[in-house]
Amino acid sequence: MTSEQNHLFAVTDQNFESLVLQSALPVIVDFWAEWCPHCHALRPGYERLSTIYAGKVGFATMNADENPLAPARFGVQGLPTLILFNAGKPVTHIVGPHPNRLPQRIEQALAEITLPQIQG
């Protein structure tokens, strides 16, 4: 166990709307399952990123086996799947265990989110 605190929070089908879709911050959701070894491999890097992006991006986890409605709604077919949401809409999907590409994909998505505000 590390002494470094992560900023992950768990979401369920019941609170997905309020914690993710209505969030003032962009939120990335890690759809995972207990039986998924790639999901467990992704977790340490995801936890580190939750600390790095604290206050800029929310980092949520959702057990897809226990909460089937949101994964079905957003087309999650493989695990792990990460979806970055902004203003209630999915912005980017990352499927599979790609911890090295995750920071780059987050940065690209954040740039796309803020770009219209800069031009407008």
C-alpha cells in the first residue's frame, strides 16, 4: 500500500448521472471488472494520474459487472474501457490496457474540450 493518496471515486448506475454527467469537471471513467487482469494492470497508473490531474479531471471507476446500465448506454464492449466525459457527453474512448498512452490521450481530449472556449 502506498502512502500517496489517489483521487479515485467509485460510481454506480444509480449515481452516474450526478457524479459523472453533471460534473463541473471533465470525468474519466474506468469501466472494469474483478475478473479482468488487464483492468488490474491499468489501475496503478490510473491512480497516479488521478493525483496528477486532481482538480482538473475527475477519475471514476465503475464495476461493469455490478453496474450494467451505464456501460451498455455508452457502448462498452471490452474491458478495460475508459471514457472521458465532459458536459454530460463522451469525448474520447480508450479501450484496452494502454497506461503509457493514457496521459497523452487525456491531454488531447482536454485540449479539444478547451479549444472551442478559446476560439469563441
